[in-house]
Amino acid sequence: MTSLNNRQSPNFPIQLELPVMPQKIDPLKQMEEAIQSMLGLTWKTVLLQISPRSTKELMLQHGKLIALHDGEARIKVSSTPLLLMAIQKLPDVESAFRKAFGTTVKIRLEV
């Protein structure tokens, strides 16, 4: 007699099994990951709308949306010299948010 695990179906010659791993579920960590994912998606949407290209590249390489709350976006840049450059590009970033979401968003930059 052949056990079920040793039989191979002609349509499915390979059997796959998911490992059962007891894991403690951390709801706070899951929520943080979901928020980070949503911020990342929002930032990608804004980046698609940024022009000119120099502003887009600056924000793509050195900017990160870290918070979006009550009509205000907080964007972190990687250094103080880049912060000074980003300040000059604020109108482009504000315009991109307006194009992406149809509303005015106040931008706060930080290092």
C-alpha cells in the first residue's frame, strides 16, 4: 500500500508543502510594515509626477516620505547639503503632490 505522500499524480509530478513554523505574531510590527508600504507606494506615485528631471532624481535618490498626516508630508533627505538643495525644489514637489492627489500638501523637509 502506498501512502498519499508517496503517490505522484500524473498532472502534478512535484508535490509542494509549506513548512509549519510556529511564530509569534506581532500586530504592531505588522501595522508598521503596512504603513511603511503605503508610504512607499504614495512616494512612488508622487515621484512619477515630479518634474524637472533634476528634482525627480534628487528626490528619488535622496528623499524618503516618512509621514503623511493632515495635509502635511514629511520628507527626509540624506544630508544637510542635500536638504539645502531640496528646499530650492519644494515648489516642484508640492506640484507633484497636487498632480498626484488633487489637493495641496504642505511639505516639511528634514535630515
